[in-house]
Amino acid sequence: MTLISRTKDIAKLRGLSLDDVALKAGLSAKSIYNWGRNSPKSENLQKVADVLHVSTDYLLGRTDEMNPTTTENVKKADLDDDELLLSFQGKDITPEYRDAIIAILRTMPDRDKDGNII
């Protein structure tokens, strides 16, 4: 599978067109289409991988694991941080959904009233 086809497939899975992905990555709308003829700059490949929430190795076909888990790549976020922006499949989560997620976490049996694991 080529870089462009893998990028198209994961973009489709995320509900995005290649133009959408490129614009979210700060690239020109049609720039990803050129990846079929020319190799992208590493920084542009990383930007697209970030938008799609996959590794550059996944886009390049070096692995079939979208998000390899290592302690170096783990991002922690505090959901109680009002300035934290959440997204799912490349789309922003509204404050209402964020509050619903927090409410669900607080009702989990292994958590206290503040959502901390007990």
C-alpha cells in the first residue's frame, strides 16, 4: 500500500477528505495529492500524521500499528483543565460532550467522586 493510499484510507476512516486533512495540517488543500509523485517533507508528513492520529511509520507502511504505544509517545491530559481541547477522529469535542465524558468517568466503580482511581 502506498503512502497516498494509506493516507486516503485513514482520512476516510476519520471522516475527512484529503483536502480537509491538508488544511488542518496547515498545508495547501491539494498538497497531499502530490505525494503520489513526490515524497513529502518530513515535517509535512508529521503534521498529517498528527491530524490523523497515527504515526508517520504507519502512513509510510513501515508498520500496521496506527499508534505504537511507548512511554515516549504517551500524552496525559487532565479533563478538569478547562483550557484542554479534546478531539476524536480529528473532530473537536464540544464542551457539552466533554462534561458528559467527565460525568461518565466519575460514575465508574473504581473511581472516587472526583474521578480518581481508587
